[in-house]
Amino acid sequence: MEKKGQLGNLQGIIATLIIIGLLIGVGFLILESFLSTDSLQDNSYTITNESSAYINDSFYFVDKATAGGFNSFAVTSVYNSSGGGGTLVVAANYTVNADTGSIVGASGRTFNLTDVNLSYTYNAGADAWIGINDTVEAMTTIPELLGLIILIAVIGIILAVIFNVIPGARVSGA
């Protein structure tokens, strides 16, 4: 009685790899659809006359810089309120970082202001969007390694065939 070579659990391994690939693909599609959902987008905020700010050689971070998803910070006006002032400070006297929500005195200015009122706008509130975006970015390494993963799987399948099927096949007449 001749025995034919058997693949054993090889079919299960291949089916498992296909299912895992499909689940990863569906996961990407779901995460990408969340990124374009309006409910996860930023909200715009306007702050008028935030007091006790300063313009000197140190960075001043606005109060709302720690808000979840803080971005797109833009100063609309700066008024000197020290000494009973109230005069507008021109934008050439300070530098703004839109990502961190900081303002610092520009080099070459001839004064330091210890008490200014800032009016500014920013976007924030998209904690869920940021979380999903971070997850999608972290998963971008999977496509980079996908070729290697497939190559290892194919080599494993070939080795399983070689070690399981070929020894079981008998040459008739030998």
C-alpha cells in the first residue's frame, strides 16, 4: 500500500496567515475611516486678553498649550499692560511657535515686557483623532516589513513541504 505525502497542519497555517492578513487590512480601513470622521476633527478656540504673560528671552507658554490635541496656535494681538500701558506690541518684537503654543521675545528688540495681555486662536480637542493617528503611524512599519514576513512564510511553507511531503513519497520500483 502506497502512502502519499501529507501536508499535515500546513493548510491550517496558510489559512491562519490569510485570516491574520485580512484582519490587519480591515483594521487599517477602519482606522483610516475614523481619521476622516468629522466628530474626531479639531475644534477652534479664541482666547482674548490672557493676562500675566511676558515677552523676554524666556519662552512663555499660553495657558491652553496643554489642551489635548493643541495645534495651530496663532497670536492675534499682544498688548503691554505693565505700568498702566495698554499699547499694542508689534509682531516684529516676538516670535511664535504654532506647535508648542509659546511666545518669546525676538532678537534685536530693545525691551522686556513683564505683563502683557495675549489674544490668540488655536485648535484642540481631538484626543481620539490623535490617538487613532498615532496608531496608524505606528502601524506604517507593518507594510515596510510585509515583504519580509511573506518571504519568511513562503520559505517556511517550502521547508514544510520538503521535510514532510518529499520523504513520504516513494519512488516505485526502488
